[in-house]
Amino acid sequence: MQEKFVSESEGGMLVDWNSESIAGAVCTLAQDFDNLDRMKENARNYALVHLQYSNYLGEFKKLIGVANG
């Protein structure tokens, strides 16, 4: 689910789950504040539109196999 949010929002970086990949991403972001600010704004805008509780709950229930009601 996190991969979907990051990909659709362009609000972050997806990296492998190991210390080298994570450290590399942190270093990359620390050196490019314009890109970091853009990603923060993208993530915020995406959350305001797509992650409102009223919109998100139905999708989450579908994902975990719980009927709406």
C-alpha cells in the first residue's frame, strides 16, 4: 500500500529495505532541498485528496476483505 501512495503522489522515494539503500536515499534528499520540498508538497496534496478518512475507509476495507456496511 505504501508503494502505491508514494508512486501515485510522487511524494517520496521507494528504496530497498536495507541500510545502504535507506542511507543513500537520505543522503540524496539531504543534498536536494528543492526536490525534498516538492515531494513534501506532493505528499501533502495527495493526502488531502486521497486519504480522507471517508474516502479511504472503503478502499481499506476492500483491501483487507471486509464488507462495507
